[in-house]
Amino acid sequence: MISEQRLLTVLNEEFGFSSFREGQLETIKAVLNNHDTLAVLPTGGGKSLLYQLPGYLLPGSILIVSPLISLMQDQVDRLHRSGEKRVLMINGQLTGKSRRQALSKLSTFKFIFTSPESLANPEIIGALKMIKISLFVVDEAHCISQWGPDFRPEYLLLSSVRKRLDLPTTLLLTATATPEVRQDVIQKMGLQAEAVTQVIRSVNRSNICYAVKRFLSTNEKESYLIELVNELAGAGIIYFASRKLATQFAEELNEKTNKVVAAYHAGIPSLERYRIQQQFMDNQIQLICATSAFGMGIDKGDIRFVIHFHQPANLESYVQEVGRAGRDGKLSLALLLYCPGDEQIQRTLNYIDLPDSNLLDAVSKKQQPVNVLGDNQELFTFYLQHGYNGKMIFNTFEKRQKNIDNHLRWMARYVNNTKICRREMILNYFGEQLKETPAPCCDVTEPELIDKFKHEPQQNSEPLPGVSELNWQARLYQLFNINNNKEN
Amino acid sequence: MNYLLRFFDEHQPRRIRVIENTLRNRRTVSTLFWAKQYGILGWTGADRSLNREKFDQLLENLVQDNLIKIDSDGQAVLTTPGILKQEELKSEEYQPQFLDWYWLANTNRVERRLLLGVQVVSELTYHNRHYAPLTNEYQELQLVKRWLFNCRQNIIKQLTDELKIFGSSLANADERLANYFFYSLIGHQTAGENILQLSKQLGISTDQMPVVKQDALLAVAAFANSYRGGALNQLLADLLTETPLSYSANQTLMLYQRGQTIEQIAKRRRIKANTVREHLLETAIVYPTAINWDQLLPGEIRQQLAKHYQGDVSKWQFKPEIVPGDQAAFYYFRLYQLYREKQDD
Ligand SMILES: [Zn+2]
């Protein structure tokens, strides 16, 4: 049993913090006592600490399963920056000789990141079985739930993976989960609800203010956005429903506003994403145009506003995405722009053409080719390969469709609402009560809310150097610290 | 304007899939042949991250703007506004200068390796160990670590000197290219400039930036290739290929140059005779100086073909009944096209 004092010392020595954030200590103590734990802690950073700190106290390695390569990359980057080099990322890119090399030295890595897909690989599981896994972490654990907004079928395999690894202590992490989703996650992991320590904190972030603006047309929405971006103070993110729009708006806003803007989504090459991330962290870029579908692991403390140009599919995603704002605790804005037809975009993005159960069975018996299943054949074959029959798949997806509709109805209520406090609506959705209304809170309680986030006029960003000012030699010297070397 | 407009012509109908496959480095003999006909062989592998969806979207934009027309066979020509637009763009378009090296390396891999190497050395010069490398790929990290270890002692000076020489040669070709290259590098407390920033600073539209990038990376590959034993050469060596030919085609060529017949090569290499012919065609297209035409295309076959085929080779129709060689007829037909084209140059 490790004392609280010892934990605080480690926190200070390894991370430079003097106190734990809400829920961190409770979670860390639970896993150090070998309790399987579900932690639902609000977005606001400090998540990696929950497994990193135990990593320094436990023997063996920490295995972290992460749903998106970009998120994984970000966690790995963060460990690197903190000076931790015993980090390995096992994913589809690690192949051939270098994979064999890495797997043969697996025990030398303290933190092993991987994807659910990689855990389906026998060679990788075989290597993991050879080493001591002292903690099995599932990041973004709501993905395990069929009712979770980001449900991915590969996650259903994690429960059997856990068994094959001899049931290591398990830590399930998520920022948003309704009671229904929590229960589903625990069950899908093959855990007993009574035996799991649940550390649940409110999703409420009192420094984030909520607002919705409704428009009659996209054009109106667009010109409002340009005007607003010019006036808003500080750094921000705008979410779009497609990569193409995110890219187009990044160029347009760059031209028409005083902010330096860049697009950031899965279609941007990874080196360019690295640059943009760093520049955003350093405030050389003040505004990012992103897609909702792309998990962005940017942990920038002073994001002052998150705007949704298109609504997300559900309130979970909305809360997750606006949760990137105000991690420094200062007042921040979550603004949703709406015009008629927007909900249709989400409906289209989430639409799955569901084949009839007989057809699914016929494919399963190889009486029909797989491609009769249409665009989502991989999804359906996944279920077929894992013991689902046509009827079960059909029912699962029918339920899923109802669930999506239900989520969209909630979004519509949120958007159309002009009377109830928006914070209260969100908390009610997650099964919580609003205890105390912060001031300011939302545009319902305070109609002039958005004005609070505008800056004084004539605040200009520094202009970029022009062609004539570029000097490649000087840049080379700066890269290799050449003047400094001469002085030494 | 997207940079695809430059690949079309007013007179010569061009197969859009050939253009796509060329940019994406899908090197079939047919693609290589037509790419050569269109004068775009140097663009092979210039945009490896391009996918079908994106390519079709870009072409669709050109069609919608009435700049090109695509017929039902997937061949496109410039429209009159297209001709004018292409003319207009010529002055502002970036003109690449290093495309002859297209075969030398996969520029995506060169970029990642080079930038990682520069980043690691840059952080070293600032004595910083706490930073996030620009890639987490295990293999790349290991390779760069080994490179650093092998030439540790004077790596900083060696790399700086080489980059100075390289920078000057880039600036000689085009000052913008040198600036592009150095301002896109990542190092200590600098992530380089992003595409929008570079585009603005260099006065080159964002659509043209992939072309600038490809040019700069081929240039650095060529430099590393020629500067044997240098720091850049050691960093990139395993990414550089020896010849424009694929490995297998090169094996075939070596045997052929030793005087072996197609059948002998096929038997020895345990491949089909047709594959050997494909290899020889590939050679005739991408590495014509390695070809002895009298050996490859005997005089009598040439004379027979000359009776039926004259003029613009890209308009010739293959007619099996008039071309000699039975199963090899198409092979002779293609070779003769390449032969005539070479004579006409
Ligand atoms: Zn309120």
C-alpha cells in the first residue's frame, strides 16, 4: 500500500505538479490496489497521468489501447517531451523486421501503445503474453459500448484479449459516458459491475459557456463566422462536417480575417499535422479548422473558443469537442452555429445501408459474395466472423439506427431550445443535476454572452515575413545553433 | 486552380487513368508508355498520397470550369478556355527542374527521414533531449539513431556544410526552392512553416505547392546520391535506387545485355517469356540508352512494320493480322513505336 504522501512526491518529481486534479488520486489509488477501474473524468487534460504515474510505481509494462492513431501519437509525443523514451507504438505501420525487433525487446518498453486491430494479431498477442503487463488501459473506453457515439466493433474483442493476457488490472478511461454507456462498457469488457471501482466526476465545466446561433441559410452562417472570427479574442477551433470544407474555410478565414488559420484533419499529411500542432501550441496559429471525425490530441491550455459550423451527431461528441476549450480554467466559449438542413448532414454521415438478415446469412455460408453487402461490407463481415448471425446483426444495427435518431433528437432539442439553461440540458442528458449556475453560463441566461469573448478593436497578429525577407542561410544557422556555437 | 491542368493537351487526347497512375507511381508498362507519350514520365510518383476519389474530384472541377472535356473512353483534351487558362498559368506556375530524377526515390520517405535527421541534429546542437520526434515510427527512429551514432563526431559540421552547398545549388535553380526547402525543416523550437504560410511567402498558390515539394525532395535525393559518403548520403542511402528500372527488370536487362535470348532468360529466371518482354519494354521506355536496338528489334521486323505504320506513333492502332511475331506481336508493335519515336526526336 503506497501512501498518499509518496504519490504526491512522485507527482512532484515526475510531473512537476503539487496537487492532483479532481478524481486523479482516487483513480490512481484504485489501480495501484489492483482494482479494475472505470474513470469518467471531464475533459481538461491530465488523463495520461492516470496511467503514467502508476507506470513509475509498478513493475512491468503498461499496455494502452487507443482507438485513433492520432490520439496515440499525441500521447506518445507527450511522453517523449517529458523525457520518457521507453515508449513503443504498435500499429499497422510497424511491420516486418522492425516489428520483430521491437517485439523481441518488448519488456524494455514501459509504455506500449496499440490499437484494437493490432491486438487481433497472434504474433503481437504472443509477444505481449511473454512480458508482465501490470496495467491494461483502454483509452476512450466509450468506444466499447454499442450505445457510445464512436462505437467500433473491434473493441468487442478486448474482453477476450484481456483474458488471454491473464486478466491484468484494467483501467477504462473516458471523458463522457451516460450511465447506460458505463454499464454497457463494463459488461462488454467482461467485468462485474460490483467489482469495478467507478470514479465518476461531473461532465460540467463551469468555465465553458454555451451558446447557439441560428441562421436561415449557409451563406448567412458563413458571413457571420467570418465577422465573428475577426472579433473573437485568443485561440480557437472550428469544427466542420467534412475535410473539404475545413480546408476551404481555413484558406478563406486566413484571407479574410486577422487570424492565422490552418486546416487539421486526417487528409493532412502527418508531417504537416505535426507542424500545425506545434505552431498552434506556440500561438503562431490562432485558429484550427478541424473535422469532428478526427480525434485531435492537441492539449493546448488556452483555447478560448470552440465553434461548431456543423453540429455533431450527439451531445457526447459535442461535450468532448468543446471540452478542448478552457483547460487553463479561464472563461471560454462553446458556440454552435445552426441552419436548417444541418441535421441532415449528420444523418447522411451516419447512415448505414442495412442488408436483410437472409442476405447476411447467405454471405456467411458463402452462397453470396461479400460485395452484395455494399459499402459497409467490412463492418458486417466483422460481425459474421465473430459469431453473429444475420438476425443478430440486423437487430443490432436496427437498434443502432434508433439510437442515432434518438441522439439527433437530443441535438435538435439543444439547438431549438431558447428557454432552458443549456448547461442544465447537457447535465440532464448525462444523468446529472445542475447544482450551481456559474456566471456567465449560457446565452439563455445571458443573451449578450458572445460579446464577452470579443477583443478590443485593432488587435492584429504579426504579419508573416514576405518573400524578400526569407533567408535560407539564416534559417540554416538558426536550426543548427551556429552563432551560439561560435560564442562558446 | 489545381495543378492537374498542366497535364492536358489541346490536340492529344490523354487517358486520365494514365495521369492518375503516373502521379501515384503505379508503374505498369502501359502507364509508363503513355506517360512518355504525354511527356509526363518525370511526374511518376509525384503525388503518392493522391487517391482515386481526390483525383476524380480535381478532374471534375476542371470539367465543371469547362477547362477540359472527358470522353466516354476516359480520354481528356483541353477546351478553348482550357488552352487560354493553361497559357495564362504558365507564367505563374512553378516549373520543376529536378523531375528527371523521378525514379531515384520515394519522396515521401525521403521527406520523413530527412526531416527527422535534421530535427534530431538541430535538437542536439541545442543540447535538448526533451522533445517529440516528428514521427514515432520505430524503424525510422532506429535508423536515424544509428546514423547519428555512426557519424557523431562531426555530424553537425558535416551536415551544415552539405546543406550549405545544397542550398546554393537550389538557389541557383530557383531561389524559391531554397527558401521552400529550408523553411519547411523542423528543428529546435521551430516546426517550420506550414503550406499556407509558405504559399503566401513564396508567392506560389497552394495548389502548386505539391510540385515545389516534389522538386525540392528530388533535388535533395539527387544531391545525396552524388555526394557519396556524405552525411546526407548516409542518412538516405537505403531509400535511393540505382537505376530507373525495377529490380526485376534490371535483372532481366543484365542477362539480355550478355546476349541471352528472351527464352533463355525466362528459363533461367523462372518467369514467363511475356514478363521478360515487359521488362525489356520497360527498359526501352525509361532507360532507352541501355538498349541495343538492332538486338532488340531486328531489321526485318522493322521493315515489315514500316510498311504499315507511319506518322504520329500515339495514333497507331495495333492490328494483330499485320504485325509479325505471333504472341510477341504486341511487344514488337510497342517496341517499334518507341523506336520510331526515338528516330523522330
Ligand atoms: Zn445557463
